[in-house]
Amino acid sequence: MILAIRTELSTRAARELRLIYLESARLFGRQQADIYINSRLGTMTALGNFPESGRALNTSGDVRVAPSGSHRLIYKIESRCVRVLRIVHNRQLLPEI
């Protein structure tokens, strides 16, 4: 039995998710934006179930990146949660964390 840990968004990641929603709604309509954001939230839930599924970004392996649609979730495995630090578009360079 695998015990899931909760997934939390940093303030910055929450702001980025909101901007993604607003831009998606502007370009594709609210219904499609809802579908896209719900899929990102599904990826975040999966990270709580399988926190080491993303590719390690540092030597200790606690900061990782996972693909999610046209975006990548940069997250840190903490003792009690998976914290999503950033949500960046696939075309963006990965930021220094």
C-alpha cells in the first residue's frame, strides 16, 4: 500500500497557475481552461502518490521536474508534502532553484 502525501503550491506557483488559467480562458474559453487546469491539478495529485516520478534537478534529488501538458512542474519533496515551486511553459528555460 502506497501512502500519498499532500501536494501544496508555493505562492509563486499558485500565481502562475492562476495566470495560466486566465490566459487559457482568454485564448480558448473558460471550459477549455477548466479542463486544462484540472489536468494540471491531476498531475499534482499524482506527484503526491509518486513523488520521485519526476526528473531530479539537483544532486540531492529533492528538487524535481515533471511534465504536465504544455508546462513543467518544478517541485520539492519535503518531509510532509510535495511543494510545487514553479509552473513553467515547456518553451521556457528551467529557472535556477
